Amino acid sequence: MHHVTFAVYPGFELLDTSGPISVFTSANRSLGLREKPPFYAIDLVSAAGGSVASSSGIAVETRSLEERARKAVDTLLVAGAEREHLLPVLAHSAWAASLRKLAGKAQRLGSVCSGAIILARLGLLDGHRVATHWDACAPLGAAFPSITVDPDSLYVVDGRLWTSAGVTTGIDMALAMVAHDLSAEIAGEVAKRLVLYARRPGYQSQFSPLLQAQVKADSPFAELIAWILANLGASLEVPVLADRAGLSERTFHRKFVAATGETPARFVETARLDAARMLLCRGLSLKSVAAEIGLSPATRFSEAFERRFGVSPRLFRKMHAEF
């Protein structure tokens, strides 16, 4: 059995633990369907053990950190929380000492969301590249200059250290752990069982172009943006988009920039290149990807991809393709 332990405290974010736990238990179910024994054993720990309430008010049962530290742990993950709940636990010296002791025994150490702040305060992230919630990236980097904070990735793997960005990205990281521990096939089955839109790789940004635009844009542009993402291979020049929005080209350009913070051309390129990364991970040829996202010929696609990400699409596919 691979023992996964979640460290929690009053006011922790429930989804930081329940999401990954659902992934690990679903992996056990997939193994059971293959007539194989379960792989993951799950437990939760806190300072004193017993019932611990999350920020939503739902409580979980835990064992004490001191008791758990006497036994082996394979993976230790620290849940995140809002600032007002983090401050008390950061000041709890006994809790910190027990957690540091347990972390020293873990083969794999990690955090979900702002749980990275706790690991940083314990000195466990020094010299490492990490991910955390987008709202905590700047404060974490400023407070701990020895840490390299990646503000873009959903999760980061640096040796035995696994850290994820905001909340639901803990699910993405747990799926990656399942793929690493068991197989990509089982991770895919888990994603399907949990009705996830896709298994998101760690390099993907915390915010997709659509989500960013939906936050900023008014309803008419949100609808247009959804159409853009569904038609990346089509002509997406300003005249086409302006006509679809029912505006003059000049008015459309001005209102689009005001609503989304990006020019139409920049937005379209970002959407196309984000889609390209997913297609490259499936092992598609550069020519096929270029045609799919509307950046043919392949040389045009390669130039845009390398300019944006600093790596050629061919090398990116070699590094990340699943097949």
C-alpha cells in the first residue's frame, strides 16, 4: 500500500483534500475492476487529532500529527486555506515541529493551493521551483526569495516535491501522481469517472483564455470567445470577428481590448497556442496541429510556438507526448 497523508487544520479548504482523495480512491476502484489489490491508503492528520472543521463548516476526522509521525508515510500533502486560517497554524510551533518531522520521512512531499506557504515557512521549499494559488504567488516569492514561484503552471514537480496551484488543481496533480505511480491508462479512467473535461498537464496556465475573458468580458464577447475557441482552424481576422459581433472593425477592436485586456490578434494566438500544446501531447504531427489551430504552414506555427514558449513544438512534443 502507498500511504497518502493529508495535513489539515481549522479552516482548511475542503476541496484541497476531497478532490485528490477522490482521485486516489477512484484509482483503487480501477485496480479492483482489474482484480488487483488497492494501491492507495488515505488518512488525514491535524495537530491534536479528532474532528477538524473546514472553511465550509464540514468537519473531517483526523489522527494527531505526533502519532502519525511515528510511522512511515509515502506521500504527504498539505492543504491550503485563506489567510485568516493560515496565520494561526503558522504560529503553532508544536504543529510545525511535528509536520516537519513527518515531512522528513515522506518519499513524496507536496501541497495544494496555499499549503505551499506552510511548507515554505518550514524551510522545505528553499531552492525549489513551486506552484501555488495565483493570489499567493507574489507574496510567497517576496517573503521567500530562495524559492522560485511559477505563476503559470497548474502544478510543478521538482524532485520529490509536488506543488499545485489553486484549489481544483490538486485534482490535476493527483491524476499526475496516479499516472506516475500506476499508469496513464488508469489516470485516464479516473478522469473519465470523475467527469473531468480533460486531464490537464502541469504546464497549462491556471487561467485558460476563455476563463480570463469570461471574467473580464461582457456577455456578447464571452459568446464570441466561445465561438473562437470552437473554430480555431477558421479565419479569425478582425474583419471576420467584427462582423460576427455586429460592430465596425475600429469599434470592435477598441471594445474587445477594453473588455479583455488583449488585442483580438493576441487573444486568438494565445487560444491557438494553448490548444496546440494539448494536441502535441497527443503525439500529433506539427503539420496536423498547424492545420487544426489555423496556423499553417508548420513553419509559421513553429515560429509562433517557440516565440511564445521558448521551446520548439517538436521538442515540446518529445517532452510531453503521452503516446
